[in-house]
Amino acid sequence: MARRLNIDGDGQGDLAGHGGEQRAVFVYQIEAYRYWERELARSDFTLGQFGENFTIAGMPDDEVCIGDRYGIGGALFEVTQPRVTCYRVGIRLAEPRMPALLYEHHRPGFYFRVLEEGEIESGDEIVKVADGPEHMTVAQASALLYLPGHPVRELERALRIPAFSPGWQGSFRALLEQERSGTAAGNRGLAPDVGPPPAWPGFRALVVRRSVRESNSVVSLYLAPPDGGPLAAGLPGQFVTLRLQPQPQAPPVVRSFSLSGAPESDDYRISVKREPGGVASTYLCDRVRGGDTLQVSAPRGAFTLQAQAGPIVLLGAGVGATPLLAMLHALAATGDSRPVWWLYGARSGAEHPFAAESRAALQSLPHGRAFIAYSKPTAVDRLGIDYDVSGHLSIAVLEQLDVPREADFYLCGPAEFMGNFSTGFAAWGVAANRIHTEIFGPGPSLTPGIAGVARVPVHAPSRSAGTGPRVSFARSGLAVRWDSAFNSLLELAEACDVPVRWSCRTGVCHTCECGMFSGTVKYQPQPLDAPAAGDVLICCSQPMDDVVLDL
């Protein structure tokens, strides 16, 4: 029985990456089996080995079109998209390259949506009952997303096909926007969160113009070129990475900090919270002075103001104010007429950086509003003047303030703060595409189909130390030597329990794409489409020299 979400008795095991109405039934051709038998010199395949629900005769990927409709038995089906790339097909075939080979050889297979439920059986004739609009074949659609070259005319054509799943439509829209803007930023259809290319590779020397204490625990450093020359402006919300040498005989320490100043300034301002036991933050707050030189990367990151109309909510806590403050300055510089909310939480006035600065910026906004929460105000903190409520920011507070759900929300703060709001926004009904977050430290992992385990602190690999290039995981604060026993940077990261994201593990899907601040890599296998400038696909790359990764 073909049901709306699957075939009775033949459901999907990993519903996070597979299944759903648009991917109810996966179809693969017996002719493709014969092709792979010849290509891989094998004769041991069994039906269903490519993960399909239906093994069919005929209907090749270069003839079947997205939106075509077929009757089989008592059910009616519609073609919605090519196969979703996945590492499991490599396991099932004992061929790790298989996820890439399917797309490289234009034989991915495709999914059906069940328009009318009904009984089907082996031997049923497949009857085409309607042609899809635009006549874009499965092979053409697959190549348009996964292979190099994304012509505007073909992307526009794809977006005129309503049968495409929402995910594929979103990918094509991202690619179309990229192609029209002329920005060379990798494949935004596969890696939508990649920011613009960095202004320079690696690290360059910047001098500390001055150091300013913003609160009991936060110090700002103003960085500029030693020769007083121009400095590429960072987008509001982006960050820079510093390579520091607190101890002359010890390996360098790599840490990232958001830019907190006005975007059009002639210097970079970073604001550092002194953490107990923090090697980098202690060094920057206690030992770095005006005139000192630091090694600094170009600004990076996709946590930036989006070009969407409507209200803006800048929601932060602690030192999470830093990227939001840069956004506030950018909005104030243009006198933005949209409603702008500055919602901030601190422990007390002594731990409230940028209080006067944020108030002054809000005065330049015709519809700017602020609300400040202190979790533990002191006797010198004035309710109604320094802060508005004793406690923490929450969804309940947003409701009381009548903050609109249709706003764009930009969040940055401690892990508990971020977790509470992420959960709260979902229950409150805020659309996922309206929520923009920046996380200090490693981001959430994505390991499809792998059983969840308790997160442990990052560490050097348990095996003996390697002797290859140094690999620095900037967000995790870990640097280890490369060991050629690993097949990829991804495998090294996994051995160190560094949080990672991946799906295909062969350079197809770009889920693993991350920033590479410095260094060079080689690819084995070669990715089907190159990552953005300044980025790396860790699933299929090995370091050629010392590398610094945004992980």
C-alpha cells in the first residue's frame, strides 16, 4: 500500500534526513544497476541495495522530468526531486565514493510524492499520465544543484516547477540570488550560511591603537594597520580570528571575536570578556596594550543583517552584545525607519558594557526601543533608569512588550540563553527563517543517523600524536598534529570530539563546509563543486601545511 509518507512496511530509518511527503518513495532503475556492475566491475548487487523502495525497468534519469506523474496499480505518483546525497549508500555498496559517483555519472535516482494512495505490486505497469512543466529531467536538476555551473536561465526555469520540494526550491533561489549578484561565494544552494569571501587570506599584522575597559569583565581593543592605511570594512555581525602567542615557547593560541564597532570605522574594535582561566582572554585583557601588534584574520561570517523588510529585534546577553552592537550602529548610521528593538540582559550595571553607547545609537533611530534586564542588580543600579526589570529576558517578556512575531530576530549570548530562546521561539510560532543566531564556541553537530552520545570536551586523539602539519580548531580552542592514518580533516575532528556537520562524506553536499583562516589542503576525492573562497570541505581534504579551521 502506497501511503502519503511511505510504503507500508518500508518506511525511512532516519527521518531527519529522509522521508516526508516530498520524499515518500525512492525510485531506482534496474538499468542503473547494470551500469554500475560494468563501471565498478561487480556482480554482487541485490535489489534494493541503492536504498530504493521501487526497483523499476525503464524511466532513466535523463528522460524522467520533475513534475511528471505516473499511475502504478491503484496509486498516483509525482516526481519531486533527485536523490538526497547520503553516506549510507556508500556503506550499503561497500564503496565510499558512491555518493559522489551517483551525481558525477548523472544517475542519482529520484523521489515520488504520493498524490493518490493505493495498492501496488511487483510487475505493475508504470503509466505516464502527465508531463511536468518545463521538462527538466532528473539528471539536469541534479547537475544544476550539485555540479559546477548554475546558469540563471536554468535556475529561473527550475523555479517555475511547483513539484520541486521546498528544500530544492530554496536551494535554487539561493543560487539564483548569488548568480544575479555576481558574487563568487561557492555554492549557496548547498551552503547557504557561507558569508562573503574574506578580504585577505591568512593573518595580517594589525596594531592595537588603544585598549578601553567597557565593564568589570569586558575590554575593547581597537586594531588598525601599522602604516595607517585603509582597512577592509567588515559587515555588521561578522567576526575576526586572532592568532596569539601568550607564551613565546608554546604553540600559538587561536580565538575568534565579533566586531563590536561601527562597520565604516577606520579600525576594527573587538570586545573581549575576561574568562577565569582563559588563556587568550586573560592575555588580551591583562597584557596587551596600545602599540602592541596582533595577527588578525579578515572579517568572516554569515551572521549579518538580512535585506528583509519589517521589524528588527537585537536580542543579546553578556558579551553576546558585541555583534548586535555592530548591527545597531549600522542601523543608526542610516537612521533606519523600521522598528528596532534592543533587548539585552546582564548580571548588573557593573557587568553591562556599552550601556551609554547603545542608548546613544538608539536615539538615531525614529522607532528604536530598548529593554534591559539585570539578573542580580546591585544597590547602585537604578530601576527604570539603568535597567527595566530584575530577572532574565524570556518569551514572556517579549509578549509583554508586544514584540512582533514577524520580526527578524538576531540572537547572541551564552549557551543557556540561546537554548532557552531557540525552544521558546518554536513554541511561540516564530518562523525559522526569521531567527538568526551567532554562537560563541563550537556550533551544533550534524551527524545524520548516528545515535546521540553525551558531548565530551574536545581533546587530542587517543592514538599517539601525529607528526604532520598543525591543525587548529579555532572555536574549540584545540590544536593537534595531523596523522596520515586519518583519511580526512573530518576524521581527525571526530577523533578529537570536535563538533562537526556532515552528510555525504565525499565532497558532494557541502554540509561539512567551514571557514579555513590559513593554510592549504589537498582533496581526495576531489569535490564535485568547489567550496567558497576561504572555505574548505573537511570531509574529503587533508592538510598540506598548518591550517586553522572555524570549528
